[in-house]
Amino acid sequence: MITVKPVPAGTLTAVNDGKGNTGWLHNCGAFAWSPVQPHRCGVCWSAMRNRQAFNGSWTKAYTNREAS
């Protein structure tokens, strides 16, 4: 199982998937691989096409593979 977790506050090192890819977690729960903060949330845009898709509520995040 793969889980997505926010990067703890105050973390200064780059967090990535081991291949240099960094990720972002939107406040709706969507995760996106991107080196920079995405402009809009694709999930919110597809579902609602409203301001929430552009609200900028992104948190730096990483994935964690757990043994099943």
C-alpha cells in the first residue's frame, strides 16, 4: 500500500520519491508530482471548475510504500 504524508514543518531537506520527483498535497486530498507548487488542482478543476482549484492550499508531501 502507498500512502501520502505531508512533509513535517521545518524540514529543510528536499523530499522526493528516490528519483528526484517531489510532490504536493492539495487540501482536497489530491496528490501531484511537481518540482514546483501546481497552479491549480486537476481534481477540483475536473469536479467543480471553481475557485477552490486555484486556492493555493498545497502542502509539500511525499509518498511512503508500506509492506502489505
